[in-house]
Amino acid sequence: MTEFFAENINGIRVCYEIKGEGEPVLLVHGFSDRKEHWRAQYGDLSNHFKVIRFDNRGAGKSDRPDGVYTMELLANDINGLLDYLKIKRTHIVGHSLGSMIVQNFAIMYPTRINKIVLINTIAGMTPPGISPDQGIEIYKKNAIAGVKARRKDPLNVFLEGAKQSYSRGFWKQMKDDPKKKFHNIWSVEDLVEEKTLYGPTEEDIIHQAEALASHNTYERLHEIKNEVLIIAADKDRSCPKLMNEKIHELLPNSKFIVIENAAHQSILEYPHIINPYIIDFLKS
């Protein structure tokens, strides 16, 4: 893969890759991930579209400046990247935190988006009118502890954390054979190496948690008039199916699909099911 760097995107360098031809499709990754997290979608989608995947601010090979990170800031980075690439409008696909960024981007820059795909996401940490609890702080502390532990025992720490993000049967296969190439695309060893080389630091986790804490689109989702496909996983503990259903209820023009026996990392578990849904929706 050939990586490129977009210079001076809101004062930072953004690392990105482009593959394929046709209508542009932008992929936005989630918390503590990188553009490579779309490894099971990038190839399939590029057979039909011009696909752009990039590292968010504070992730992968993009710059990781200090300062407070917000959803508005991350959405502005997307707008700057599209300007740099001279793309006026694009389809956009997000996973987890990436889908939260996409929601905010769609509200802030509605004329820059064609269709939207939201995968395993939420509209906010708490519904309107309810004071935020300690969820973000606990999430941040656990993630930081994971970063520190991973330096000593990358494989086992990764597998322990993966229990929460993959369905039980799939996780057992991952544990039994870390070298196995799932869908002939990725192995546990690939994911561990990526985390080791380009994973988040403690400071990156803090910044991404700040952005997560700033996310609340409950009262503004009705402003998104684009066609939206929402893909939920029935065993997702991080972004439960019910929270995805709530987004579906609040959006004026959305479709809702549930992937059975899938957890939060369904894009890696079930690309053979999810990818056709995305392609058919964007091409229809």
C-alpha cells in the first residue's frame, strides 16, 4: 500500500491511502484504531469505488498534537482533508467512534456528503437531560491500563481485551491460532503488530476520550437528511443494538440492519456479510 500525507490540515499532517476508481468513499476509523482497521473492507469496496482511508488526528501516522480534542475538531479535519483531495462530495462510512465523528461531520457539513453508513455506534454517552456519569473516565482508565500492559505482553493483553469486542466462538478461534488468516485477510498477529508499532499512547487515549465525551447528537440527528444505513451487531457490548436502533428512530431517512452473532468488531468478524450491504446501499 502507498501512503500519502496531506499537509497543513488544520495545522497537522494527515496520513491517508487511496485505492480504486469511481465515486469517492471515505472510511473513518474508531477509538484507538488506525486506517488499517478497515483492512477487511478496503479491498472489496475499492473494486467499486474510489476509497480513501486515513488516520484520525492522534492516531496511526497522522500527527498527534497536544490540546483538547473534540468532535468538532475531528470533523473539521475531515473537511480539510476533502479540500486537500479536491473532493466536493463523498459517501462516508464510520465504525464506532468513527461513526460518531461522521454524525457530527454530517451535521456540520451536510453538502459534502452523499450517503452515510454508521456501524456499531451511539448518539451520545447519555441521553439529553441526564448528567454524564463516570463512564468516560472508567473507559479511559481501562484503555490506558491496556496500553501500559501491552508493552510487556502484547499478544495476551490483546487477546484479553478482545474478549469484549468479538463473539465468543470467533474469539476462541483467534486464541487457538493467532497465525490464522481470517477471511484470507488478517490474523491476530497482524493486529498485535499494528497495535505495537502504531497504537495509541496514554496521551492519545486521553485525547480520544475527550472527543468521545464531547459527542452528543441526540437532538440534532433529525438535521441529517442524507440516506443512512445503520449496521448494528446483536452482541455488541460497547455500542449495543438498542442504541443503534435509537439513532435509526431519530434519523429521517435511514435503514437498519442487524448482524447476528456479531460483536463490536463485526467489520473484522463478518466482512463477507457487511461489505455487500455497504456496496449495495452505496450503489443503489
